[in-house]
Amino acid sequence: MWFPRLPSDRVLRLRPLEGPFALTQRQANTERLYCVNLQARRLGLQRAMSFTDAHALCPDLISQPADPPADARFLASLRRWATRYCPWVGIEGGDGLVLDVTGSAHLAGGEAGLLADMRARLARAGIAVQIGLADTRGAAWALARHGEGVAGAGQGLAAIGGLPVEALRLEAATVVALQRLGLRQISDLAAAARAPLARRFGPELMLRLDQALGAQAEQISPQQEPPHYGVRLTLPDPIGLTEDVMAGTARLLDQLCAKLKAQEMGARVLQLTLRRVDQASQQVDLRLAGPMRDPARILPLFARGVDAADAGFGIDQIRLEAVQVEPLATEQTSISLHLREARGGPRKDGLEDLITRIGTRIGLENVQRFLPADSHIPERAFVIAAAAYSAPESGWVCLRPRPLTLFAPEPVNAAGPRPPREFRWRRMELTTVRATGPERIAPEWWLEDESWRHGLRDYWRVETRQGRRLWMFYTPQNPGWCVQGEFA
């Protein structure tokens, strides 16, 4: 099955329109056509044509940027849909499917009924398709892309002999060389002497020919279904107590975490569904601060949500699903870590558990942490991010010490480029004992910042007789002193 206009069909299914339409993609600093619909193709537009030439040829052309990842997901959904016809379905390139319908065609009324049903369903969905059916994968590929037909058993050469040699899945350079030798069709290639062709083009040419004609076997590798991280428990009698629901959840967690461990994955978002006897459902969502698969750590986090759930006249089914998972490789722990945990010491992952517990009450996005930022401006040297969805890649790098408390600059009545001997700050009379500096910091000229409109700053660490250790700066371009931070 070949979908010649898969990207444009995907977009037009969601937002149908009449007239020429194209998807564009930027290649080598040039906007080029990525895929066009049937109306645009009839007007002479082709893939890889520059968008400027296409718009000059068709002023009414409607376009939008291409999205190859979305196209890949759409093709994967088509692969799942195609399993209705046979269990062996694989992806062929970026715009095709390959199916092994051996022993399955009779379920749809034979090969003709099978192909007719495929075309009808795809046509209703607004997806263009060309289908080739043969007893070899190579012949089916050639028919789908260059002939769209059916080759009977043992009739491969008769069905594909009149097709161009490029239908054998050859490289472009090999196709051009064969055409220069006068071998333009597959029948011409099959009738030519094999030894000279093999010496000149290598074994791949003859291998592709033999695969298409059935002389060389070629297997179909179906794509495996992604693992489903969901388990459920059907109860013989309805339950309603929190302890009973938690006990059932514990059993499901053991099964789910075993699946996650087998795939080296960890759950990030869990959904617990409690189905009542009246067919209504209560859902308990749990978002974790990090990927987990330890039932003992996860189970207590469900207690708050389960206790708030309305059991009604009883719960007869419990379902647990890992809605979002992330890779979580197995880590080797040391003996000292096990001994510390056995004695009641802190766990290595205790911070994630704490963030999760707090996040279940106020929301994970409201538990935040400071992360270092690449800026020499003090107030821009950090960013605030949600602790559950971020982690510092490296520690804070400071060539000079920075104060523990940082606030907006507060003016001080003093003069001169050296720190004042005595000054007043926050209604306190302070006397300077020691001053270290200066550290000159220049503003980031490429950013507009109202607080740095006075230009350069000379920072000093000032220790006072009263015990205050302040971070002060002097602005030479607009003489004046300010306090911006305080050391511990």
C-alpha cells in the first residue's frame, strides 16, 4: 500500500478545502514544496519545486509548513488500522505499508474483495492509495508505485516486466546507468546477461531482480506494538472502604511495576480508575516528580486521592494505567546505601518523594527550584522552574562569591568611588570595617533593562561593625551607591 499524498491528505482530512494546496519545507535556505494535493499536481506543481516558482505558476496556491513527525505518527496509526486485514503489517519507508495477506484474503471474500474493501475505506477517509498485490514483496512494491495491479502466482515477470527499472528499488545512480545502457524496463534487465551486470553494478542489482521475481526470499518484519502499561482487577463483590481499595491498588501496582521494570521504564503519570456498580467511574490522577516503579514508594501517594473518591454503592472494578512513562534504567546500589536505609536513614530519592507529596496538594508546577542561567548579570544568573520537570545539569559556577539574599538595588546616601566609611541603610547607622573589591560588571547591551540604564557597576563586599555583610555597588557613569544583597 503506497500513499502518494500522505502528508497533504493528513492535513486536508482535518481542514478540507477546494483548490491547490501544498506543504512546504525549508531546504538549504530555500522554501520548497514538500507535498501537493491532486489539484496542485494537475496544475504542474511537483515536490522539491521552489515555493517562489510554484506561487508564480499558481497564484491561488494555499500552503502551510510540513510536519514530518506528525506524518510519521499518522502512518503508524494507519499501520494499526491495517492489522484488521492481517497480523503481519510493516512500515515501508515514510509513505507506505507492506502486508503479508497469506491465509487472510479469504476472510474478506478473496483478493479482489480485500483490495476493494481497502480502497473503499481509505477513500471514505480521504486518503489516496495505490495498492500492489503479488507473491513477492518486490513485485508488490513495483506494482503499487508504478502500475497498481495484481500479479498472479508465478506471473511476476509478466506483471512487472513492462515497468521501469527504478521499480526494483534501485539507487538513482544505478537507474541512470542502466538507462544509458538501453536497459529501461525490467524485462530488458531480466533478458540481459547477468555476469557483466553483476561485475559492473555489484550484487545488489541482481538481488533486487531476484527478490521481485521470487528467486530470492524476502521477509516482512512487522512492527511490534508498543507495550501497554495498564492492569485491572475485577472484584467478585463490591467494596467501599479505603483500606480495601488501597489493598487492590497495591496488587495492581505490583503487576504494573513488574511490566515497567521489564521494559526499563518508569511511570511519570498514573491514573487509577474506580468503576462503581452503577457504571459511573471515579478517577484518581497521580503525577510523580520523577519516573518511578517502586510499589512501596508509589502506593502511599494514592492515599489522599482514594480517600476523597466517592465509592457510591460500591466499587466492582479497579484499573491502573501508566499514562506517561519515561526511561528508567536499573541502577546498582551500594551496600552502604542499603545499610543506611535499613537503619532509618534518608533515602537517595527522598527529595522526589517529598516533591510528589507536596505536589499532590498544591500541584507539581507550584513546587519550584532555582536553576543556574548563563548570564553575568546578578539578577539574571538564575531561572525559576518547576522542580518536578527540571534538574540542574551542573552546579553553580561563580568566580566571585555571591550573597545568599539578593533584592532590588536600594540607594544609599554616599559619595566617592570608595565604599563609604559611615552610611545609613534601612534606618540603621552602619560603619564599614572591611571592603573587598571592586568587581566591575557591564550591562548586556543587547538587552533592554531599565534597572541597568546607569551603565557599569563596581561591586564591593562590605563588612560592617554592626555585623551586616552587604553587597554594594557604585555606578561611575551616574555616581551613586546602592545595596543589592546581603551575605549570610
